[in-house]
Amino acid sequence: MTVQVFCYPEDAVLTGAGPLCELAAGLGADAIAVAVRYHPARRWFARHGLVRHSPPGITYFRPADTWYGRLRPVTVAGDEEIAAVHALREEATRHGLAFHAWMVMLHDDPVVAAHPGVAARTFDGTPTIHALCPSHPDVVEYAAALVADVCEQLRPDLVELESALYPAWDPSYVISLELAPLTGAARAIAGQCFCTACVRLIKELGHDPAELERRARDGAGAGAAELSAVRASGARRVVAAAAAVVQKYGAAVRPLIFGDPEAAALQGAAPVAFEAADAVGVGCDVRTGPALAERFGALASLAGDRPLLASLNWTPGRTGDAFAADVRTVIEAGASDIALYNLSLVPESALPDLAAAARAARTP
């Protein structure tokens, strides 16, 4: 059983890399998962009383020329944040912590803007402004290059792959204005891409793209099941490419899946997609009790036989005893590792709650 805490490089700038690792270890963590690529966000660092913005596609390492083809990172962090990531790598070892590279892979607005031909699309054919399509070979190559660059520079023990699948309708950092909101199966279908690369992949897999699109539009039945299988095949290429790189460095790779299980399946989350992965992470957000067990179980079924990480968010109402109880719930449901979200965002008063959750993960 491993307990990890998620954190941001800016926290290492504010706290100091050594003190931040000391704090994580003191709470009972075995690993720190550091954001080395991230999506746009306004983040409230409660322990410091400060706001820090992350621009779209932010990359917290300086990309090397060695790895990249047509696509390469555009938005690079400043020297202070990049130095903080390298310092965290060194301090993690000094404090007995594993170092996990947490990577938002294929959501990258500047790269999409520079290469609109590889953008994922919504169901009506409109290109997204934030997501690359995994069906495109250049995108698979880009994912592998990002992982190679991170592994060469930081030598992580594990790479956490976020957004390695097809995009959903509504990631939290895309504001959707809907007066008649899409719900259920329609919401899951709305984010589906039928770009040129997807059509080519669908044909390679023996399906008629037009017929598959028509059946998906008609409802959630067989059309959605076949479309999920197509997405799993595409996602498998990204995960396998990343895994092949990571293994050369003696590390492990863990894709992360979040949200509604029906939507996750249509993003490509499926046992076949994760065959090359060492484990799969399941985001359980703020659910508690039976709702937590239900969400974890539904997403876990998409992971096949891979070992499972359960990621739980701290909230003001999830105090020590409640957090500990929820950790026990997901362990009983099959989680082999626990992630606590997010050390950089919680207030000082929440630290005992994180410690209680970590202790619960190790209590028989």
C-alpha cells in the first residue's frame, strides 16, 4: 500500500523543496506526485494565502530538442518553477519519498492552436481549442516524446498520465455555457471526435464511420458500445507508446481516469487500453460512503486486472475520521494505493486530516 500526495511546483517555490518533502513524509506519504505538465487553472494555495495561475499547456521542464517531431511544448514555466521541480526530485529521495511525474498529456491549448489539424472535435465536427486527438499518429508520437523528455530529465519512479484518453465533453477547465444542458448518454456522446484520423482508425478496425456515427447519435446502445471499443483501441496506442518509453528508464506508468463511467468508456477507458500500463488511477472526487464505493467500482471495472490507485479529494467536511473511513471504503473495494488531493491546496488546518487518511491506508 502506497500513499501519495499531489502537489504543484509553485508550492516548492513557496515552501521550499526540502520542507515540502519533509511535510509530505511527516503526514505519512510514501510518494509525491508533482505536476510537471498542467492545464489552465487559478489555484488558491491556502497555506500561503496566495493565488497562482497556470497558463494553458504549462510545462514545468525545459523541453530538449532530442525527442520531438512536428509537435512540441509551447508554454514553458519560468526558471524558478523549473528549478523547484528538479529540487523536489532530489529532496524526495533524501526524505525517502518516491517521485511521481504527474503529466497532463494531451490537453494543450497552444499546441492545438499551432497544429489545428490534430485537434480533437466535438460530435458536430467543431474542433476543440484544448485537446489533441489520440487517433492521430503525430499525437501518439508527441505523447511518447513528452514522457521520454520527463524520464530523461527527472528519472521519476512513476509517471501519472492524465488526459491520455480521448477528451470528454466537459473537463473542468473548459467553461460550457448550456441553457439546455446535455445529460446522460447525450452528454457522453457530445464529446465524440470523428476527425480524419478517427475515420481512418475506424476503417482500420473494420467499421463504417458514417454508420457508427449514426448509431451513436441514435442512442447509447450498440453504437456506443462499438464506439467505446474504437476509442479503447486508440487510447491503447497512446498508453503503450508511453509505457514503452517509461520501461526503458526502469519506471512505471499509471493512466488516470475520472468522471462518469459511461463517459470514461467513450473516452477509451477499457481493460484493453491499459494492458501496457503498470496500474490505473481512479478519481473519486468528493464522493463518500456508498456513492464513493459505487463510483470507484464502476471506474475500476474499466481498468481490467491492473492494480488500482484511488484518488480522494480533501474537503472541509472530510475531516480526519471521515477521510479515514473513505480510505477504508475504497481499500475494501479493491484499491491497492491511495492518493490524497492536494497537499498544495489544503489549508494548514487540514494537515491532520491528510495524516489520518494516510494512517487509515495502513491500518488492518
